[in-house]
Amino acid sequence: EAQVTQNPRYLITVTGKKLTVTCSQNMNHEYMSWYRQDPGLGLRQIYYSMNVEVTDKGDVPEGYKVSRKEKRNFPLILESPSPNQTSLYFCASSLFGGSSYEQYFGPGTRLTVT
Amino acid sequence: AQKITQTQPGMFVQEKEAVTLDCTYDTSDQSYGLFWYKQPSSGEMIFLIYQGSYDEQNATEGRYSLNFQKARKSANLVISASQLGDSAMYFCAMREGVPGNTGKLIFGQGTTLQVKP
């Protein structure tokens, strides 16, 4: 089954404790992206990757890191999480980065930082 | 700046009736894509339908159709024969064209649809 998977689905952590949210897709997509969803602010792009080893900042990259060493994986790293990073996070992928390609979303990771 | 506007925070519809969810967009790009996603209470984002800026025909996918009026910059979603399972949040989104393409989806604020039995 074609899908984007994320782990963990739910995470409660404390301020400053490094964490990684994994993202994997099995569709051989070149483009991958991370979004966060917050009430009243909608979904905003954190980072994106056009292909392996090619990553760039989105609209809200502060406090996050990413890497794209393999085509299928695009982990999101929070080196020192803070309470303002409490959010619902989505990983998404599409065949390419062009405007005509739909993005497939993972199930979401609900993160709480206390 | 590119922007998506959904002016209906919440909508009610009777089961089996049709409903239209409004979406207007703003862009200076000539090439762009318009998408609708459904987010049920469980949280996942489900792709519903796509319309390209150069497509002359309105997109349809089963009970979903997109009423695309390019001159008015509107891309309304029409759901025919509503079902209880259609109750969810619906997002209109636009994907940038080139140049300067980041591939991101720009989302509206969403419309919560409730289907009444």
C-alpha cells in the first residue's frame, strides 16, 4: 500500500530533550516536506526537500533540523524542544515539487512539550 | 503574496443534499495547482481533488467536484449527496508554480462541515 508513515504518532516530552520524528514514504517520491498545524494559524511549511541531499527552509524553520540521506526518509529533528513547538506535525511527499502534483500526507504526530 | 481564503468557518448540511464550500485565492503566478483536502476528527489529511490553472474543465472525483472560476480566482468544492462520513474539516490549498518554487502547499483556514441525519 502506497503510504507515508510517521513515528511516533503521539509524544509528550520535556523542554530541552532532543527528539526525532521519523517520516518514510514508499512511493519513490522525490519531494518531501514537513508542516506544522496550529489552531488559528493553519498549516505552515517547516522544511522541504526536492531530492536526496537537497533540503531548504520553509516558512517556520527555527528550532528544527532535517536531513535527507535516503530518498524514502525525511526525519524532523528538534534539538532542544520548547513549549512553543507543541503542535500537530505532518510529513508529506509528492512525486516532484511542481504545482500539479498532489502531496500525500502522513497520519500526523501530535507533540506536546512541557 | 499568495493567499487562500475560506470565508465559512462552519457549515451544516442535511444528509443526501449537496453543499458548496467556498475558496478564493490570490496569486500572481500563471501556473499553479489548487487542491482540496479533508481532515476528519482523527486528524489525518486526505487528498480529495485537484485543479490545474490551465485546466479548462472543472475537476471531478466521484461525489466531489471543483467549481473553478479563474477570472474570479475561486475554486469552490461541491460535495453531492452528502453522507454522515463527510463531517470533517475541509481545506483549500494552492501549490506554487515556478520560478522560486518551494513546492509548499498554502492552506486556507478551513471549513468545518457537519452533516445532519
